[in-house]
Amino acid sequence: MDARAFRNRLTAKALEEGFSQVGYCAPDAIPDAPARLASFLEQGRHGQMHWMAERTGWRANPAALWPEARTIVMLAESYTPDHDPLAVLQHRDRAAISCYAQGRDYHDLVKKRLKRVGRWLIEQAAKEGVEAQIKVFVDTAPVMEKPLGQAAGLGWQGKHTNLVGRQLGSWFFLGAIFTTLDLPKDQPETDHCGNCRRCLDICPTAAFPAPYQLDARRCISYLTIEHRGPVAEDLRPALGNRIYGCDDCLAVCPWNKFAQKAREIGYAARVGAPELAELAALDDAAFRARFSGSPIKRIGRDRFVRNVAYAIGNSGRSELARSLMPLLNDPDPAVADAARWALDRLQGRQGPADRPAGGGNQTDSAPS
């Protein structure tokens, strides 16, 4: 089999299926990953994400995850928003929801596309008399997609630790196909952040101890999605009206001027910026119905409404106090605590509402 020609055909197939960019690397292409991951975990910066401390041998070394793999195909899929993600932060009575979560769940969309490309790979290799095996991954296995994406030439991990691409900007998902085929590899991408520190300076919770380092315990995405129980009171005001994730450090990246338009209609916003009072009234059944097929559903009603209560407390809108009353005796202690805090804040017992500002990080609150 002509490996170079096969790779070219595979790339063309992936682009035809809707992916924005494709890169190739070896399973042992991220030798610095084990030390970086160990340092992150030793400092406790993963917070309650205990799963990150499990299977670290696989997570830090893709070659150990599947020793038979000879090539990792990294695929990027754009979800570039068609609006200013920061504009909603000025509307304090409405919910700010991360752009990636406003459409259908990307796990489902990307994985289906990966499987189609993977089946094509197996079938086409068989036609050339070569047996090929694959495994596909989308953010749900011990795979460090971002370092692998850099190794495959898709982009580089910026100062906010997320991947940035010269052809993609900041708005893209990553998927991986591990295969036993030995295909030509790409050169890793180099850092192009230069002296820019916009992503660092906009974060209201100071989640970046230094450039290229993230403390997830202070990251708004982590706090609103991964963190269970009450959020530390000193961090609550900085959440503003962000109730699920945060796009600020992504949105200010100057490389977004090259971001590709999203091709998948499923990523189009269907959630929008709903009113906080409306969301505060959701019970479990209503929450599940409203966010069916959305990544938001996975955090559950209680954590979601906890975040809504914090946002109401930060709104400065005294008329929203009535929406907190039913939550004061909520069965979930974190929700009840959030409602009491928010009510005190609206009534002036917790200081004035913070000014509208930007800040935070996107979905992956980790160095992977």
C-alpha cells in the first residue's frame, strides 16, 4: 500500500465528512506529557476531577493505551459562534452559556463522524490487502487530545492551555482515531502566542498561575460544570451570569480572525441566553426535557440551578429575588445555600453586584 497516497485519500474523506482539519502523529509524540500531568496532579489543580488521577499511565502515554497503534489521526471540527460570546455578559438577568453547549452534544456528533471515517479507513485498507484496526476517542477516554493535536500540527496549546490553530482559531473540537496503519506523520505546530496575554488578563478568577498553566479550581468552566457542592464564596461574585462554562479566554484570542465557520448545523445555538428567573423554576423533569440532547444535561438539575442562583445574586436585579424564594428550602443543600447567598447579596448584605466583565476558560479544565 502506498501510505502517502492512502493518507491523502483519508484526509480528503475526513474533510468530506465535515471535519475542518486533519493531522497525523505517532503514539509516542508527546514525551513531555507525563511530567506535565504529574505536576498538575501533584499541585491538586484538578480539583474534584478525580478521574484525571486514574489511569495516568494511559493518559500520559498513548502508546501504552493501545500498544498496537502506529498512527494517531487527529481531527478538528469547528464550532465557531456566529455572535459575540461576550455580549450576553452585559445582560445580567439572562444566562451566559458557553457556545459549545448551546447546540447539540458534540460528543455524539463528532463520534458518529469519526466512526464513519474509521469504517472507511478499514474498508479501503482491506481493498488494498491490508488489515487495519482502529479505536476512536472523543473526550471520554484517558487521551490527552490537546498535546496530541499540537504534535499532529493542528495548533499549539496557548497561554490559556487550550489549543489554538492558525487555520482554526480557538473554536474547535478534537477527535482521535488510533490505527494500526503506519501512515506518514506531520510536524508538530510551534507556539505563536508571542507577547499576547489577552486570555490571561481577562480571567476574573485568576485561574492562570502563569502562562500555559491552569488551576482548574479557580476556572469558571470547572466551577460551573465539574465542581460539586457549594462554590467558595470569594469566587461566586466573579461568576457573573455564567451558569455553564465560560468562553472569555477563547473569545479574546486574536487568532480567531482565521476561525473557520462551523459546517455542522447541530452546533447552531438553540439554547441562547434564557432568562434566569425562568431557569430557577426548573425541577428535575423540566430540566431534563429542556436540555435533552445537550451537553448541559450531564451536570443535572441541582448543579445547574445552583449556578442560576449565583447568577441571580450577581445580577443586581432586586425583582429577581422572588425567584429565589422556592429554592431556600430546596432538597439539595448546595442549591439552598446558593439561594440564601444570592438573596443576601440582592438585599445588600453581601456587597454590591460585580461589574459586567469577561473571564474564564472553556470546557477542558485540564492540561490535556
